[in-house]
Amino acid sequence: MKKIILSLAIVSLLISCKEETTEKVKEATKAVSADLKQATDSAKVKAKKVLDSTKMGEKAKVLIIKGAEQVEKGAKKVQETVKK
């Protein structure tokens, strides 16, 4: 009889511990998912900044190339007028 009562007590202890552990696991899961969401959001923001700066860099390159072409055309015109 003592063994049965002792067994029931141990089983009830394990069941109550399991419920507490399950709650703790759920809370930890929520915390980790919140951290991951925050990390992905900040990574998205950083990636957008890099992409925007890259696009601006490409636009600047195009403008510089066009400007250089205009300068070359102007230089050629000056050379032609000097030769005449």
C-alpha cells in the first residue's frame, strides 16, 4: 500500500512539474520568436539601406559617365576650333 501511495505521489509530482515546464517552454519559445522577428526586421532595414545606397551609387556612376562624355565632347570642340 505504501508503494502505491508513494508511486501516486511521485507521478503527481512529475505531472505537475511537466505542466510548469511546458509553460516555461512556451514562454521561452515566445521570447525567442520575438527576438528572431526583431533581428530579421533590423536585418531588413539594414539591407534596404545598403540596396538604396547601391542604387544611388549606380545612379551617381551613370551621371559621372554622362558628365565625362559631355566634357570630352566639349574638349573635342575646343580642339577643333583651335585647329581652325
